[in-house]
Amino acid sequence: MEPDRTMDDLSRELASALKAMSKAKDVNEKEAYSRIVRNLCESLGVFFNLACEMVPFDSDDDSEEDIPF
């Protein structure tokens, strides 16, 4: 399993579902797409949480060099 590819696929599916939801006219159809969007977001969240655990941020070091902005 390739996490990068899986995240890309989930992101594409999420964008597609959001586009379809915006075009839906029926309330029931919009609800179905909203559930799909929610499930895809939760699935992406699993990968984001895993990435956060794999690359911890050291907040004890207060040097300005670590701040990305």
C-alpha cells in the first residue's frame, strides 16, 4: 500500500464528490453526497494523523529558524 497514492486518490474522490454535491438538485441526493464527503474526509484524517505521528514537531525549541513562515 502506497500512502501517497492513497491520499491522492482520496483527495481526487473528495473533489469529485464535492463537485457532484454542488450540482445536485434533490435534497436526498445532497445528503448522500454529504455522507460520502464526510467518509472521505475521515479517511484522509487517518493518513494525516499517521503523518503527524511519524514526523513529530519539537515545540520545546523556541528558535525562529523552525518557524516555517
